[in-house]
Amino acid sequence: MDDQKSEESHQEFVNRVNRGEILIGVDLAVGRRFLMRTPSVFLKETIGDSLSGERFWVNLLMVLGFLSLLGGIAASIFALKWYSLIAIPLMIVVVCSTSLARNTIGFSVFLMAAAGLSIYLLRGKGAPMILWLVSLPLPHLFLTLMYKLTRNFLKRLVLRNEKAFNILLGTVIFLKRMEEG
């Protein structure tokens, strides 16, 4: 009897989300760690879904972000010489900002446009400079996409899977009731 009541309660939650009465928030750093570090076997046994596809994309984007950051650091050393001592910490700070909740794809697009303009203006400075400019927006883009996918995967998961909702509520996801006005 409790299972049926619980299913009805979860369905009512889903209906309220679909009507816009409740918003689902995701703690991005905790959600990423949950997807990357929770064993598939545990997830399959606990919630009935291993999330292997979701885990693949999150891990792939994390690796691409890390590799592109390393590539950008290496390219900055060749392109900027001693000025890379200033550029490298700035690159790391920008990449670390990707986990902020207000981070948008728009900033990644802005970085790509700025890099493209810089490539055009500095096209005569050699291949290391071009490579460094190409690599600048990539870590931010990959990690922003990773966090956006994490958010979307977890929201969809709690809407379709009651067990996942019960496990993640309060630790990975949070709810906000929208006031009628």
C-alpha cells in the first residue's frame, strides 16, 4: 500500500514540476561527483539504472576539458614565454569558474568569439600563438557542457525514477516551490 502511495506522490511531484509549480535545482559539483564516482553496479541495484550513457558523456567532457587545459598551458609557454606565468593562473581561474551556478554557454561563446578575433588580429605571430588562442576557450566550453549535461541528466533522472528522487533529494538536488503571483 505504501508503494502505491509513494508512486502517486512521485507522480504528483512530476506533475507539479511540469506545471511550473516546483523547480528542480542541482548542486553541480556534488552531482558531477555522484555521476562520476558512484559505481554502476550500485546504481543498477539501488535505482534500477546504471546511468552508463550519462556517465560516459560527463567523463568524456571532463577529460576533454582537462586535456585542453593542459594543451593550453603548454601552448602558452611556447607562445607567451615568461608572460605565461601570468596567463596560466588566469586560465585556471576561468576554468574553475565553470562550476558556478550562473555560468552560461554564452560566456563560452564569447570566449570563442574573442579567441577568433584574436587569431585574426595576431595571425602573423606564429603557430604557437594561434594554437594557444585556439585552446583558450576549449576547457571552459567542455566543462560548461559537462555541468549543463550533469544538471539535465539528474533532473530527468529524478523525474522518471522515484528511487533516484528519494536518494538524491537534499544531497544532490533541491526543490524550490514557485509562489503564485
